[in-house]
Amino acid sequence: MAAAVIVSAGAAEARPLKIMALDQCADQYVLALAPDADLALSPRADDPDAWLRAEAKGRLRMRPTLEAAVRFQPDVVVRYWGGEPRLLAALERRGARVLTIADAADFDGVRDNVRAVAEGLDQPERGARLLAHMDRRLASARPMRARGSALYLTTGGFTAGTGTLIDAVLRAAGYANAAPSPGFGAVSVERIALVPPARFVLGFFEQVRADWRGAGRHPVVRRAARWRTAARLPGAVLACPAWFAADAAAMLAEQDR
């Protein structure tokens, strides 16, 4: 009987960590940092704008509800925006640790996110490798000289000024941000028609069904951007404050040669 108890305890200790991701950004973190854990990913884990969508194939998906969480019984829950407060409180009462990915306005904020989640998942070495990759990509994006100014624009007609991770991406690739004000905001078609920016950096335009009637797809904007587009960045590198924002900077530098 004593031997059976010891074997049972050993099996419990040996079982993989059970991790539930509550949104698409959390999916990317857990897939990169704990791919060998018992994962429950969000329903959007393999959407076109998910950076690690290939790694999400065949993985368990769950809606971020208390019923799903009770069935799965996670040890750790990772979230960026997913999970309403009552769900998070209920999970903590049931013994789950909740790790929250913070908004990041620069690459130091991304570093803090990666370190915090890596430590919370007991994967500091994998976290360090992600940060080393990020630093290599930032080094490859660093220009020999300033590239002038550029306006980031999404299909919906939105841009990102100072105090955003997009601004950090532009600066890492050598651009001055042409957004008219801090934070996120809309850009009018009229403004682009009257005062077109020197260069555009287009985001999410590869998603043909995204905001197909948005200001970013307006014929006036298309004409203004035709010969002024520095780069088109896929939504997968833009949708999460994560290490692959450095890949966005490197893509921008590589496309604008």
C-alpha cells in the first residue's frame, strides 16, 4: 500500500502543467514558452493573425468560460484581454494562478512581459531565448541612417502615435512617426487626400475580409499609398505586445531597401 501511494504521488508530480490561455495573445505566449504543457488554447489560436498559428494546429481549444475552465481544471491561466473579472476571481478561488500580459508601449515593456510569463510558467530559459531572438531582430532592423517619416495605417483607417508599441516598431526601423497625436486614433480620408504622408506603413491589409469598407481601403487612400508604401506588415506581428514585434521592425526594414 505504501508503495502504491508513493507511485501515485510520483505520477501526480510528473503530470504536465495544465495551462489555459484566454485569448489569442495568451495563446502565443504559452505556445512559445510551454509547448510541452497540457494546453487549452482560445478559439482564435490558429486565426490568420496569430503568429504561432501553425503550432496551434491540433491543440485543444476552449472558450474562456467558467464551465470550460471547471472541466479543464487549469493550474495556470494566461491572459491579455480575455476573461471577465468574475471568471478570473472564480479561477483564483479554485486554485489557479492567473498571469496577465500587460500593455507595452516599448520593447522594454515587451521584455517585462516575456520575463513575467516565463517565470510564471517556470520557463526562464525559454523566455531568455525569446528575448535573445527579439534583440537579434531589433539589431537587424537598425538603419545606418534615418529613413524619414511614415504613417502607420490599418484597413479601418486607424493609426498609432507616440506611447504605443507601433511607434516603437517604427523608431526601431529608423522612421519618425507621422501620426498626428499620441495613442491610437482615426485618420480621415480628407486629411490623407489634402496632406498625404511621405510614406505609409500598412497593417492588416493582407486580411482581405478585414474592414473591407474601412477608411484604409478607400480609393483616395489607395491612390495616395500606391507609390508611398514603405511596407505592408501582417496582422500576426501587430496584434499582441510580444517579442515578435521585433519581427515587425525587421520586416519593415527589409521591405524598405
